[in-house]
Amino acid sequence: MEGKMSAYLIGKMSITDQARYDNYKRLTPDIVKAHGGRFISRGGQKFLLEGEAESRRVVIVEFP
């Protein structure tokens, strides 16, 4: 039996240039959508369950 398997892009980013990052955020959704992807997570509130807190921004994108 063959099934579909998704691929996931997981990015951890430290923002050092807010203006460039704002431009990146503006352009990225259309690019992801054009390739059939969808955002699973784009930052927002984080909840630490164990270990040390992660200071970088975390983004997860799913592609079919």
C-alpha cells in the first residue's frame, strides 16, 4: 500500500535585522503557498515543558 508522505521544514531563527526580517515575512507566505505548503507554526506564544528556554523564533512548514 502506497501512501502520501509530507515533508516538514523546521526553522529556528535569530532575528538580527528586523527590517529585513519584516520583508522576508511579507514575501514568504505566497512562496510557501505556491509550492503547496502550509504553515504549522509561526512563532507566537511558547510553552516550555522541560529543558532550557529557546530564544530563537521557530517556524514549521508542511509540504505535501
